[in-house]
Amino acid sequence: MNAAIGLSLIILFSLGVPIAVSIVLASIIGIEFFSRLPLLLVPQQMFIGLDNFPLMAIPFFILAGNLMAAGGISRRLVDLAKSMVGGLQGGLAMTCVLTCMMFAAVSGSSVATTFAIGSILIPAMVKHGYPRPLAASIQASSAELGVLIPPSIPLILYGVSTDTSIGKLFIAGIGPGLLIGGALLLFLYLFCKVRGYGLRDHEDRQVFPVALKRAWIAMLMPVVVIGGIYGGVFTPTEASAVAVVYAVIVGGFIYRELDLKELIPILRHSVISTSAVMLIIAAASLFSFLISRSGLPNEVAGWVTVVFDSQISFLLAVNVMLLIVGMFIETSAAILVLAPIFTPIAVQYGVDPVHFGLIVVVNLALGMFTPPLGVNLFAACAVAKLSVDQLLPWLMRFVLVVLACLLAITYQPWISMGLVDLLY
């Protein structure tokens, strides 16, 4: 059955069939023709996959991100970031990274970050003399911070699929997020110095006190959300609902930029985005059930322990595999299918499941801005009105920077686990 499902998936993927539909069809083929299981398992397991309370956080964080983009929060965060680094050469490019770090702390979605921040900063960078493909590459690579800095939808999915504490995963994501953000900032500063970009980036910059006064209410959101979780006031799922309420209050009543007429399009867009994610989760749940029932995880575990005799070689092999998978398979589906298989094996090698979760998510985050399936890459191209091939020569520099950070995160557990060990 495993071979039939695998072959069916490859054929369906090559035909361009959507990820979720491919997984469901391949599973049905495996059940109907290569097993004695009833087809009733298909809707049953798909429903069971969705019947999980922590998954409620996903639609709420998606909605919160869309409300923030429409409520003037993203523009104020851009002004605040520019007031902090805009005086440096290359400050506008660095502003993109810094703003993505801030917006990531209130949205949880890298695609939402790409559209909300890219629509403001890509035209601004082009106006200041940056090549358009470079501006789009900066945005695409910076937006991946949205899946690392809490709250993070992929970390929620990893926690649900492996029964790992979402609270610990959120805390563990802070270190890797700051590391990658800091590395991108340093690289852009040196790159702009060498290439001569960003000589006029100091223009139109607000002074820091003024920018902070305009944005401090928006910056309180991650404090409220994350602080509430670790203060025991509410769970991560409840925190997502709090984020929505906060976004409505700030955008609609304090900044007064969130019009009632915009709510219907925002809700419609949020429902479509949520439906796409939930369909993938349901399909992946069915797929994971069939894989587990077939005994494949135990076979893989036995093979891995024979082939890789140390933690170092195992983690290297996992990184290579996940990098390839991330380029071809949507992040949510990859986490839900692969995490339950490899996390128990990682534990056997002495890797903490929280640390391993960050390794998985950082790997798959790379796939978000690398072809052929990079969602951030396509979002940045849409904003910049460019084709993917125009970005590739510029994009490789940022891929290498994130790869270097990935190696550090993999083999230096304290980057992820330092705050976790301190707080738990």
C-alpha cells in the first residue's frame, strides 16, 4: 500500500494537482485497491485530524494578521523600524527585516507578512535605487521570520502532530528568529556598503520618539499575547482570539483606519486562507494514519538507526531531506506527515522534541522562499510584478545566510532551548 500511495502522489504532483487533493486521492487509491480497509476511513480520519482544539488558533491568527494589515498597524511598524535603522546606509533594506520581525510577532503568518510589509517597502526600496529583484528578494527572505517568531502557525502544527508543548515551542522560536533576523541585518549592512546601495535611505525618516509614539500600541500586542500565555492568563489557542480582538480595537477604534466596509473582504480572505490550510491538515491526517497503520515509521526508524550511528550524522541527513522536501511540498503538509515519523527517532538520538521542532520549521521555512513552491517567493513576485527567474540570482545570497543560521540552530541547541530551560 505504501508503494502505491507514494507512486500515486508522485504522479499527481507531477500533473500539478493541488497538494491536499493529491494526498486524499493517493490515500483513496491505496485504501481501495491495495488494502482491505473501508473507504469510510477517509472522511472519518479527515474529521479526526481537524477535531483538535489547538487548531482553532490558526483561523484566529490568520484573521488577526489580515486585520492588522488593513488597520494601519503594518505602516506604523515600518515607520518605527525605519526610525531605528534608517539612518544607516542600507537602512531601508534593514528596515524590511526589522519590520518583518515585528509583524511576525503579531501575525504568525509569513505570507501575510510578505503582502502587508512588501506592499509598502518594495516600492520604497525601488524608489531609493535598489534593483527591484533585490528588493523582492529581501522581502521574500525576511518574511520567513513569520513562522519562527511566536506566534507561529507551523509551530502550532508541529506541537499538535507530535504532542509537544506549544508554549515551549513558542519560547524556543525566539532565539532562532532573532539569530536569522540579526544575520540578515548584518549581511544587508555589509552588502549595501560594498555595492553602494541605500545612500539616500535616511530621507523621510521619522525621529524615533515620534515613530514609537505612533506604534507603541501595536507593539503591545506580542506582549499581551505572549505574556498572557506564559503568565497563565490564557492558552495559545485563546491567545489567538485575544489577538483578533486587540487588532479590531487598535485598528478600528484607536487608529481608526479599519473601516466596517473592509470587514467583509477581510473575513472572506481569512476564510479562504483558513480553508486551504485546514484541507491540507485533514488530508495529511488521513495520510499519517495510513502510514502509521502500515508500520512504515518503525521500518524507517530501524533503517535510520542502522545507517546513521551518531546524532550529528542523523541531524545532517534530516536537514538535507527537509530542505529538499520544503522545496516541493507545502509546509503544513510536510510538518503533519513527517514530524510524527522523525520526532520519535530524534528523541532516540537524544534530541529534545522542542529543539527538533525548530530544526524542522527552520528547514521548511527555507522552502517558503525557494522555488519551485516558495509561497513567500511568489507573494513577493506578485507585489513586485516580477517573474521568479528574475529573483534567483539575488535570492541565493539570502538562502546561504539562512543555511548558515540553520547549521548553528541544529548543532547549538542552546539557541533554541536557552530560554525554554530558563523559564521551565
